[in-house]
Amino acid sequence: MLCDVALSTDGAVMKPSFAAIAGAAIERVLRGQATAAEERRLAAWRAADPANEQRAQEIERVLRLAWLDRPQGQSVAPTAADVIARGEASASSAASRRRRS
């Protein structure tokens, strides 16, 4: 379930925006682990603003890159550097294909 409150360093209760926790919700949806309420909240957030939809698509892309080439059953996540390198390689490859067209 999504967290609705957080504590600041001084102990005050803060309510984060959904955007701040959208990545975790998107990951749960992609893994099939989200609750119906999380799926509805994520869908509403995405529909509320084109920028939200763009951010969600970017998060999905990064998550999918992180999961590429991971052997079945591997539980160790790739490093951030690995994910960035894969994204850069993918972008470079796409740019090369566009130039050839």
C-alpha cells in the first residue's frame, strides 16, 4: 500500500505528493503486485497531467532497462551505472537508426 505520510528530520509529519512515490507504485503495477486502489490512484495521477504521463513512461522505461538481460530468478538489482549505460546505449542506437532512415 502507498505511504500517505512521512516524517521529516525534525519529526514533523509530512504528506508527500504522489509524484514523489509514483516510481514505487509503477514498479508494483509492472510486477503485478499493486492493489486495485494503487492502480486506480496511479491511473488518476497519470491522467491528471500530460507531464505525469511522460514521467510515468520514463520511469517504466528505466525499470524495463533495469530488468533487461537479468537471468531468470536473479534477485540482485543492477547498479545505477549499469542502468544508465543501458539507457545511453539504447538512445544512441535509436539515434543511429533515425539517421539511417
